Amino acid sequence: MADRGSLSEGERLDENVSLHLALAAGNLWVWDCELASGRWHCSRGLADLLGGWPAAATLADFTNRMHPEDGATFRRAWDAALAEHRKFECEFRLPQADGQTPWMVGYGGFTYAADGTPQRACGVIQDITDRKQAEQTLRLSEERLRTALQVSRQGWFEFDVPTGTIRTGSEYRAMLGYPPQDTLTDVETWANAMHPDDRAQVLALLKRALTQDHPAVAEYRRCTADGSWLWIRSIGRVTERDAQGNALRLVGVHTDVTPYKQMEQDLRESERRFRELMEQAPVAVQILAPDGRTVRVNRAWEALWGVPLAALADYNVRTDPQLLAMGVAPIIDAVFAGSHSEPVVVEYDRAATPSVRGPSGKLQVRTVLFPSCDENGRVREVILIQEDVSVQFRAERELERLVDERTVELAQARDRAEAASVAKSAFLANMSHEIRTPLNAIAGMAHLIRRDGLTVRQSDFLDKLETAGRHLLSVIDAILELSRIEAGKLTLAEAPFDVHEWLDETVAMVLPRAQAKRLAVHVDCAVADRIVVGDATRLRQALLNYLANAVKFTEQGDIQVTVTASDRSNAGLTLRFAVRDTGVGIAATAMPRLFSAFEQADNSPTRRYGGTGLGLALTRKLAQAMGGDAGSESRLGEGSTFWFTARLQLPSPRHTQTTTSQAHPAIVDLRAYATGRRVLLVEDDAINREATVLYLQAAGLQVDAAVDGQDAIAKAEAGPYDLILMDVHMPVVDGLQATQRIRQLPAGAAVPIVALTAAAYPEDRSRCLAAGMTDFVAKPVEPAELFAVILKILQGPAQSPGA
């Protein structure tokens, strides 16, 4: 063939015409596809077949026109051929506008650029409907024939009596395991292939068959090609005789009846095993006829009841007085009607059974009844499986008694445990109050001392005093937090926050200490979802524990903070927080106890680093409460990595899109709003009362003080106040009761009441708001925080109680 590039335009035109004519004659249509755009083109014949085809059609448009079951198959074949750089071939159905669904086959290949990038695909489509229909018809015909041969398991034979020859069909040969073909043999060879035990009987039957005109039947074992034995049923009849009546020809069929013989043998074996199992069974078995009389029992039944089968001739289960009295009769009737029964325990007196040979007396028998039905579903027999459970019955009664006693003991133990838990919670709450109250006084006095001016040395002493106070408060908070988690009282907040901003703010809290030790702090936040929903405060508490330890135990080098995300779904994602340092590291023997409360890597009296050992335990507890966990890796002298995970939500419409990033307020000058404003301070501790009054007065407020709740009620009734600062734990009348009674006063309904309390749990805040308080400030009171709350109340509109 000439090179196409050397052909003239006319020659190429003739070649294209010839090609299109050849394709049309072969029921073929041309297609091509631009892979980059997905644009799919086809020849006019296929476009007409599809009822028109738009110029901007794509490969997806073409596959969508296919039969619903074939489009995905076409795309998989296309993708596989493209990935493997091979030719494409796929059969599919293509519905037409007239409702017909012809079968098509598509062939094609791909062209590639110099760098191997696929560019185009082109090929042909051929209508193969006629071929598919012919294949289907042929398959059905072959299947019918194959099924008929398999079901019949037969082969024909013809016996030529005068010559003694036997001709058999190919099916018979195949049945025996030989190559399927017609075969000619003789009677002697045929007989010798039989089992020796069957040969004489079959030859005698054949001899009689030649003298009679009705069919003769013989069953025998026949040797197969592999040496095994096949059961054959031969049915034959004389079809031709001579003038004297002598048989000339006998025709019949050989049928493989091995499966039936095997079933007969299996049935006999099953019956034998059933009888043996019944006799050897350790449980009592009784078989009843539909009229209620006993047909058979086993030895275990006779031993259980002490009654021989012969003595049951006149005994009827359906009329047994004891069974009727115990309400078992309806169960028996239901089983005789064809239903299975649940196990039922019957207390029966053997003295009422006939001809008792064993000991009499009551026994508890667990009985299961079920019907045995024939092939038509009619109840043929009813089988009873019985077991003596008298010992178990008595044991169960004793066990129930012991369980009742143990239940009472457990209930008492539970009550004691709950009482201990309540006592523990009360103790911790009181401890918090008793420690926070003097801490509040210390913080207040320190604030006042600093306000009046100090020398450099005094300021340094005061800084250390305040640092010690904050450290003591952090220890108390950690202990209380662990107690709350262990008591199951931890409540996690759900609010949206910006992970990146939150991380920067958290690291900034330890940055001055790190910079003082000349430690570099690197932050890597590989979280694409900036806004997540969770408890930002608890997360910060956990991460700060790690960061504080990293700064404390690192003398030189750097600290790396990493946050990564995983397991993302529509519901949320898991964040992993890790802090790596170049510090002293941890010995392998100390690693297992790191996350236990009050444990440290170095617990010796000469340890260099201080601390309570609560931070890591609290971090793990918080991580687990947030659906994660915590752990660490370290080598002594080579630094450590501490990590924890938490499961957080993604924002939904119910979450307001605000973050928790809040700058801590500075000390607020209240003088602009304090003029003429009267404040009632209710505080039973004299030092706290004095300190708070002083820095409230310094802000320009007019302050009255009350020493308990009763005093506060009296002062609130005597004169109006713009604000009441109320302690909660006080003698005579506590702050909650005082608030409720003040709200009942004519002038007390609208006055803002802010709780100043050392009880800092969320439930304490809830109780304060429920009692009618406006806001809540925990002790030790930070003046900046208190001034911000007062300023918000004095600036804003009047608020209803509990707002």
C-alpha cells in the first residue's frame, strides 16, 4: 500500500469514500474523543441512530445514553485501557428513540504526545445485536439439552438376541466415565462388568425377559472407568420376535440410580444411628403418637421415671391429671397442632405414674416438646426431651436467695460510696472556699500595697508573693479539676474558635519565660480548618501543662509545637498537639508512671525541679474526656516529646462564628461612671472585706459593707444600691438565700447582684444564676476582671436577675 502522505488530494478523497462505504457495509461507525476536553464525535450513521447528536457532546453524554447497567462498565474498561496503554474494547447496549435496545461493541485506541501524555482516542462501533441473539439462542438450547441429560442420567441400549451383541448410546458411555460414543459389545462382556454379587440374578432376569412381552426391570452395580461402582436400573422389553415367537431384539434404557441407592443407604444408616443415639442419649427421650400414647422411650427415660415402656399401654399424656392441673395441657395441645414449645419445668410426683419401680417422690423435669412431621406437614409423632433438674432447681433457689442478699449488700455499699463521694465533693468544695478566701485577701492587699507605691525591692518581694499565690491557686485548681473528672462532673464547652489564633495566644503565655532562658520556640500548625468547635479553655490548659514543662526542663536549644489534623469527616476531626523539647529527657524506668497523679520523673528528695506532678495526669484526663488520649516519647539526655489528641467538631449553623480569642482586660478606671454610684459589698471575711472596700473606693464608688446575708437584706431594704457584690458562703444567711430574699423586695428586683465566691465550679455559677444573680466572679478576685464586670453593668441597660 502506498504511503498515505504521498497520495494526492483526490486519491485521499477516494480512499475516504471507500473507507466510509466499507464501514457502512459492515454496520460500523467511526468515533473519536478529545481527552483534554472530553468532546466526543461520531459518524453520521451513529448520530442518526441516536436520534441526532449535538456538536458539543462529551464522552459523559455518550455513556449516559447507554443502558443504565452498561455506562459504568464502559467507563471502567476505558479507564483501564488508558491506564495500561492498550487497545480499548467493550460491549454495551444503546437504547434508541424507537424503544429498541441494540447491542454494540466499541473498539478503539489512544494517541499520545511525545512525553507520553494521552491526547486523543478514536475507534469504531459495530452493531452486534444479531450475534448476541444467536449466542443467546444457542446457549439456551445447549442448556436445555445439558439439563435434560443431567436430570435423566440415562442411556439407551439395544440387544440383538440372535448374535448376542449389545449396542449402547454415547450417553451411557459418558455415564460410566468413558469417552462418549456408541459402543458394540456382547452379553458376556456386559455381564462381566457387573458386580459379582449381582451377576447371576441379572442374567436370570434377562432370560425371563426374553420370554415375556411386558417390561423387565433389573438393578445392579456396574464397574465404571475409574474402578468405582455405579448402581444401574435397566428397563427393557422385547420389540421383535420371529415366526416361532423367539425374541430377536430387546430395547431399553440404562438409568444411573446411584443417588437414590445412596439415599436409601443413608436413610437406613440414619435410622440406625437414631435408634442408637436415642438409646445412648443421657437425657430422657419419649416419643408420642398423635393420640397422646407413648410409642417409644429410651433407657434414660425408664431410669428417670422408673417405669418400663410396657407399663405405659394405657397412659395418655394429654389426659394426665398432674399435667392438666399445672396448665401444661395447652402447651401439649399446641405441639400436637404443629408448634414447637419453649423449655418448661414441670414439678411431677412419680408416685402418680403407673408401675413405678424406682424411688417415688417429687422431681423437677425440664421438658422440650417438638413435633415430627411427614412430607405433607402433618404431625406424625411428638418427641419429648426431658432432663431431671431437681438439683439445679434447688441450687437456683439458693442462688436467688444469695443474689438477693448480695444485692442488698451492694446497694448498701453503693449508698456508702455515694455518701463518700458527696462527702468528698463537699470537702473539696469547702477546701476550695477556705483556701481561695485567704488567697483573695492576699491578692487584694497586694493590689492595694502596689497602688500606694513601692521601692524596687518591695516591688520584687510583692511580685514573688503574687507569683506564689498564683502557683498555689493553680495547684488547687488542678486538684479540684482531677477530682471533678474522676467524679464524672466535667462539663465541656462547645464554642467555635480559631485554631491558629488560639495556638499563637497559648504559646505567647509561656514565651516570656522561654525568652528569659534564651530558648527558641517554633510553632507549626498544619490544620486547614481554622475554625473548630470545642472547649478552648480545656485545650489551652492541657497544652500549657506541656509547654510549661518544656520550658522548665530545657536549659538550652529549642521547643517545637506542632498541631496536625486527621480522621476528618463531616462531623469533625481529630487534632494532635505535640510539644518537643531539647531538655534533660526522661529515663525509661520513669516513663510508665509519668501520667499518674502526684508522680514525677524524679521523685527523690534531692530532685532539682519542683512541681506537684498533677499537670500530665490532668492533661491525659482532659484529652480522654475530649475523645482522645495523651502520651510521650523520650530518651534521657536527648529531650522529650509530649502529645495529646482531641476530637473536635466542625462549625454548623447552630454555632455562632466567633472565636475564643479574647485579650485580657486592663485595669479599668471607673471614676467616670462611679460618681454617685452606691455599691453594697457582702463579705464575712474581715480582711477580704477591708481589701475589697479599699480598691472599690479607690475607683470612686461609694461602698457600704455587710458582714453576712442577714445584714445584706437589711441594708438592701433600707436604701437603694446600684450594685450588690455578694459572697456565697457566709454564716447566718448565705449568699444564695440572701439574693432570693432581696429579689422579693420592692427595690430588689432590678438591682444587679454579682457573686464574689471561692466556689469556682461551673455548677456553682449555675446555682448563683438560678438564685437570681446577674454575674459571677471567682476568688481570688483579679481587680481588672472585677472592674470590667462592674463597668459592663454600670454602662449597660438594666438586666433582669439571672441574665
